[in-house]
Amino acid sequence: MKQLAGLVLVVLLIFTPSCKWLKERGIFGKKHDTMAVWKARQDSLRVIDSVRKAQDRILALEAARQDSIKKAKLDWDLKNKFNIIIGSFITPEYATKYAADFAARGYSTRILKLEGTKFEMVSAEAHESFRKAVARLKEFQDSVVFDSWLYVFTGNGE
């Protein structure tokens, strides 16, 4: 009996490796073609890399856009650095409402944020020259807002 079981085992071991079905499927299931798996992985890595490159380009474009906006704002602020301030608020909603009220009256209002503080100033006008700004400030104080004041933008974070 032992010899018969041994003989059957030897016969199975001899004939099973030559069986085409077992070679294709393997002992524990279907074997994967390692080259096809490698190519599929390389394709996935290429897609991931191209997505990352596209995201980097988008981030670079957005950073360039933000820089150009900041530069344009800084250029405008340096050109029109004498601002007639009609109000200063800690609550942003109040500043927005006050600016909208004066914009409805025909003034070119802007909200200026003070660096390092929570204050937002409402500017009714901005001027290039100091003399014109002082003259307009006197008119403002006489006829529009008596406690308006002049804010000079220096460009160094003030």
C-alpha cells in the first residue's frame, strides 16, 4: 500500500509539470505576466507624474497671478499714497457697509487693512500729491465728515 501511494505520487509529480493547464494557471491560481504588470505600473506612474506636473504648473501660475496682483496693488498704493480716511473699524462688516454708503454718494471708496492690526480703514479718495490731498481733506472736514484724516501709505508694511 505504501509503495502504491508512493508510485502514484511519483507519477503525479512527473506528469503535472508538463501539463499545459497547470503551467498557465500555476499551483495557486493564475500567474501574472510580470512584464505586463511592470508596464501597467509604469503607465500608472507616468499618469501620476503628469498629474503632479500639471498641478505644479497650476500652482506656479496661481502664484504668479497673486504676485502680479500684489505688485499692481502696491504700484497703485505708492502712486496714490495720500488717502483721505473717513472711518476706521475693527468689524469688517461695518467697514464694508460704510464704504458702500459713501460709494453710493459718488466717492471712490476703498478699504485699507492695517498690517499687524485688526483695523480696516475706509478711504474716500486717494491722491498722488500731498497738496491736493490736504486741500481735499479740508473740504471733507468742512462738508462731508468732520473727523476725517489723512493716511500716508509708505509701502513698508504700514
